[in-house]
Amino acid sequence: MSCLEHFPLAAPPRISRPAAGRPPREALAESAREIDPARRRGRGAVSNASGRFEAFAREEIDDGWGSLENLPPLKTNIHIEKPRSVITRNDSPDIGFDRSINPYRGCEHGCVYCYARPTHAYVGYSPGLDFETEIFVKEGAAQVLERELSAPGYVPRTLAIGSNTDPYQPTEKRCRVMRGVLETLARANHPVGIVTKSALVARDIDLLAPMARKGLVKVAISVTTLDRELARKMEPRAASPALRLETIEKLAAAGIPVSVLAAPIMPAVNDAEIETILTRAFAAGAREAGYVMLRLPLELRDLFSEWLLTHYPDKARHVLSQVRGAREGKLYDSGFGKRM
């Protein structure tokens, strides 16, 4: 499939009700309407609730003719976005960079814990399954970036890529937006930091290794768990844990500085694995490490609660209680100095 093509999903039967009637977000979503498991096979979220900016909330319903059972599996749709700029700037005291690039909106990896999910509401889609299936490709990003780097007065500092959605998600195999961005940065001798949980980053060792010799690049590989079963439920289309460790090894062997991110830390889900992850990553060649506590902003609070109830119903309340215990009784605190 070309990245220029868009294949619409079959429209499920839905009912609409005022969004104001939705349950409080702090509540454990016990009555959430899940999408049929057969349709969402290989996806992370279990529902597709409307975004917070929509006038109506939508739910799938059975019209009495078994219509929900006949719907096809969810497919990935590609939307082309023509960006006027690609460098996003921030002044957050919580992170160590002031500029970043996101080649894609949405992420096919389907990580249920992804704090970027709520951003899909800005383009009229659900932070749930839409985030994993409606992918926006920033076509021409490399050319726009070259123009921005050439602008009078531009002062180079490390560009972060992968801080929101993964630049090496499956869509990159055919669209190659990240490859073009990296080629532009290599020509400009511009420093870059990359975060990914994909083995596809090894494809670009031919660019990354020469940049590393100039001190221009670092790569962080996210290793959330070493448990294949948990990884399949939690981040279904990301590389397997073993393949991520192998990717660390390949990058390190090529002389590329590589670190491991044991993130996010989820109490009673993956926190017991921290030491093992660090030990295995160090053996593979990682020489730096980082972590972030589970973040549950906006719609993600409901989505993660639904996922827990679906896959780990016996400990769902315990997990959320532990999260609240780490945040003074809240599931999330967006304040600087607290959210991470």
C-alpha cells in the first residue's frame, strides 16, 4: 500500500448522545463499550470513544441484525498532512530539549499507555483505536526542515525525535519520512536525539554511525517489559522485547551511543522488571538509562482503566490505587515538576 493512499474503514452503526453525559474521568470505566476483540486483534486500546472536543459522544450498537459481528477488522488508514513547519518548540522545565520533530500523528504501535493519545482529539479522531489506525503522515517534512534550518538566525540545538509518537512505527517502512528528516540533519551536521521502540532504527545505521563519530546523535530504545505476553497485550505492534535488545546491540556495535528507557513504570504491572531490564540492556551495550512514571492525561485515564479491566481485572483497582498513591491521590497531575 502506498503511503499516499487512504482506505476508509467500514462505518459501524453508532448512536450519538451529548458528550456532557459521559461519566467522570476519575471513575473506573466499568461500563465502557468495548470494540469486538476479533475486530481489534493486534491493537492496544479496547474502545474508541469520541475525543473531548466533539459535540457528541459515539458508541457502537447492535441494530438487531448482528451488524457488529459482520464488521471487518480495523485497518490502518493513511492521511497525508502538508506541514508548513516541522520543528515544534517548548519551554517545559521537565524535559531536556526545547525543540522536537514528529514525522507522524498517531502511532500504529498501539501502546495502551501512550501519553500522546489525547492529541488525536485535535484532529477530530478518538484517542482510542483511532490513534492506532488513523495515521497522519507529514509529507515533505524533510524539505520543510531544510528550509527551517536555513532560516536566518536559526541556532542549532539538539532536536528530539520520538518524544510524542514513534518515528519508526510500521508506517515508516513505506513512507520513509524519518529517513528523509535524518538525511537532512546529517547533511546539516545537526545534533539529534531519537527515542523509539522499533527495530527499524537499525535500517539507518548508515546515517547514524557517521553522525555518531561527530558527536551528533544519541538513540534511546524503550524497553517497557521483557515479558512477551505482556508486551503483546500492552504494545501489540511494537518490536518484541528480544528484538529491542538486539537493536541496542546493533547500534552499540556501530559506535552509536545508545540508552535504554524503562518507561513508563506501571505499578504492579512492570515495575518488578526494572533491574532485569537494566541488566539486559547494559549487557547489550546501553550505557545510559532513564525512566518515567506512568502518565494518564485526559482520555488516557479511561483508556488505561479499560485495558486493565479487560486484561487484568483482578488487579485493576490495585494498580490504579498505586498510581494515585504516587500522585497524592490523583491518577494524574499535569503540573510541572510533578507530571513526570
